[in-house]
Amino acid sequence: MRHAVALALTMFLPAGTAAQAPATAPPPTRQGFTLGVGLGAGSGELTSEVLGVSSKAERRIDASAYVMIGGAIKPNLTLAGEVSGWRHSEGGAGASLVFASVVALVYPSATCGFFFKGGGGVARTELSALGTTVDATGSAGVLGLGYDIRVSRGFALSPYVNVLLMPNFEVAGSPGVKIGGNLLQAGLALTWQ
């Protein structure tokens, strides 16, 4: 009986003391090559202007994703190229927003996973219905924030929120017709650094 109690104590004592020890996350290693792939929900809103009269389509939610490739310049600064996209289809009509940007991820503390994102680039808005497609391409901006949750030394799960904006630009071949849009993204990214 004493042997059974001693065996039980040795089995549970290390587990109990380990549970009381503070958990330590792997240290951040933001250096060199960075790759991020994010997937989540996107809330897109398309805007238009026809002969000076502005209107907005109802905001729609659908899947949204991004891919980011770049590198850490310093432990608290990463520069990257990023492509983000969203598409919605309903009743034979479709809409899409695609953004290609150069972004900077700024970490206020080199030892913390919280970051701000900002950047700019180009975007394309496309609308299709009844066999007709119109599109516009123009400048765009992105703002966001997120948090790298370290899983291992060079890998993190990164919840994020991004706002991508494209003002109205003229539709090719349609003078006086402009379209644009904005996208609110929220999701989870896999980040290798």
C-alpha cells in the first residue's frame, strides 16, 4: 500500500509543481525572412459615383484572405509585400476587391507580439451582373493591428484586423462612372519569421 501511495505521489507531484510554474512563451525571433498567410471574414462595401451622384452598396460578409512576404528590418519592424482579397456572389451577380500593398508592421516592443500595420499600394474593384463586368484600378491604403502568439521560435498564430480602402476611380471606357470600395478583414494568420 505504501508503495502505491509513493508511486501516486511521484506521478502527480511533478505535474502539480509544473502547473504552478509560470509558463514561458518562446522568445520572439523577428529577423530575416517573413511569410504570413491569413484567412478569415471580410466585410466589403462597394461605392460608386455616376455623373457626380455617389452611392454605396450594402455591406456584404464573405471569406477573405491575405498573403504577406517580406523581411524583418529590425526586431520591431517588418517590411513586406501583401496581397489581400475578398469576393462575394449572390443571385448571379458578383463583386470583388483585391489589394496589393507594401506594408510595415511596427511592434511597439521588440519583446511583445502586438503590432500595428500600415501601408499603401494599388487595388482593383470589380462588379459583374447579367454578363457584364466593370472594373476600376487605383491607389489604396491599409491600416491594421494584430498579435503574434508564439507557438515555436520561428512560428506564430496571429489574429488580425485590417481596414483596406480604395477611393472611387473611373471605370475604363465609361466616362463619368467611378467605383471603389473598402474592406474590413478579421481572421487568423500563420506567420513564419
